[in-house]
Amino acid sequence: MEIRPNKVKQKLANGELAYVIAGLTNADDIDAFGPNGFDGVWLEGEHGSAGATNLGDLTRACDLWGMTSIVRVNRNDQALIYRTLDCGAMGIVVPHVNTKAEAQNVVDGGKFAPIGHRGMFTSRQGYGVDNYFDVANEQTLLVVLIEDIEAVKNLDEILTVDHIDVFFVAPSDLATSMGHIGNHNHPDVQNTIDDALARIQEAGHAAGTLALDDTVEKYVKAGVQFLLVGVGGWISSGAADYKHRAEKNRI
């Protein structure tokens, strides 16, 4: 048996857009969403319930549809990073990476030797793969969140760390760190986001950000490849539209 290919990682390497959905919290929802043709599922372990006890089922549902399972952990801890991978995740997202050393810590926890220091254990993704330790690094996706103004100030140094697949600029926390809590549309915040995304690409790396219905065209034109969107906005807008259609035609 060969290791499962990481679809998001492959698309980024080919210069293509990678579509990632957030907000799916159980295996049945992932299974139901599977036919929509997205490339990855963002599983929430920082602000949600994704963890060691349910990652097996969540990642199996992703595997069924060839979608990359990407788990956001709640801290930059090597043991947590590789335990999450051992439970079946194909990608890791680490929050609040503000320095070069912190970025290197992500790599050290997420990659086997000789690149990093990931503990030698055959993860769920490695069952039946005889050469797992030789090929796992090639299919493991690492994403760091640039979500503090400190990270933006240190961005040039952070971008020198190898083996990180996506540098993701997170708008809400960045706005808060700039003194604009709840207002990521503030011009200063937007200019900072745009500048960071450009610098990431100028350094030869894939950039990612939250790209909603009203911003996805802007970010694609700006060269962003890793596009994250949540199901929550679609559910809310769809529900509101449905009620509006009903009420305006009420007899």
C-alpha cells in the first residue's frame, strides 16, 4: 500500500488554488460535504473539539473523499503536533507563530528526521505503508498562522524557515493585535494583510488567508493559493434568503 497523497500540498506545489472548508465538526458532515470537490477540511482543535479521541473518524471521512485533513492545534508544542499527525491528520496549522524560532519549532515537531524531530511512530496514515518513515515528510502539510503584528514585523525572518507549506495571514487576531478588535476591515489592517501576503509570495512561498464570498476574487487576483472559507456564512446567508423569499410572497 502506498501513502495517501496530500491533495492540498500537491495543488500548492503545482501553483493551483487549494480550496479548504472550515466548520465541519463531525464525520457525517464531512461525508455529506465530500461531493462538493473541495481539497481540504480545516478541523478545529484550537477553538473547537477536534482532538485525539475523534480525529480517527474525522480524518477517515476526509480520506474517503480524497480531502486533506488539516488540524489547527491550540499551541506550538512539538509533542502535540506529532500526536495530532499520529492520530491521522495530514496537515497541521499552528497559531501565533511570531518568530523564526517558533516557525522552526513547527517543522521540528511535524517532520521526521533528518528534517525534524517528530517521534518515530507509524501514524494512522501509515498503516500498511512499508516505507512510511521515508515518504511521510513529503505528504505532511505544515501551515503557520501570521496573526499578530509581531509576526508581521518578524515576517522576513520567519519566511527563511524551510519546509513550511503555507504562511496564512489570519485577519481577526491580527486586527486585535493592532488595536482594532472586531474590525479587520480597518484600512490599516487591510493594508497590513495585503503587504504580508505580497511579501510571502515574493519570498517564494504559498500564501493563505480567509477568503469569503465577497473577498475571494480579490485574494485570488493577489496570488493567494490557500483559500479558507467556513460553512457558517453560507448557512446563515442561505437561511436568511430562504426566509426572505417566503415572507415576500406570503399571501
